[in-house]
Amino acid sequence: MNDSLKIEYQFNAEMFMHHIREACPRDATLREIGARVGVSASTLSRFDNGTTLDFPSFLIICGALDLTPGNYFQRITWERRT
């Protein structure tokens, strides 16, 4: 691999939260959504307000809603300038 290249993955939290809300009834509260997906309403609230979601909760939500985890990560490749 070329040492001047750097590869990172960026999580698309906005799209993930959109898909969570899309998979649930329109008027569902975070408490109702949390009960459906298996995480607490406070976890969803923190995530909805910009706090990073822990990976186990992310996987639990993906499993409950049949979402593909890899769809929420974007590969970014850039060249290091020295």
C-alpha cells in the first residue's frame, strides 16, 4: 500500500437516524422507537442530539430494523502531503 495514502471511514449519523425514524410509525416517540429496536429512549435522544452512538447499540438497532450496517459508512481516501 502506498504510505502517502490515508483511508478513513466516516459514519453518516443523519442518514442512520432518518432510516430509524422511517422504519417506525410517523408519530412514534423516542421511547416507542427505543422499545421497538431494543435500546433506551435516552440513548436515541443523545444520538439524535449529536452524541456518538456506541457500536453495540448501533448493531442492535440495525438488527432490529433489518438495516445493513455498512450502508452508513463512507470510505474517504486522501493523500498525505509531507
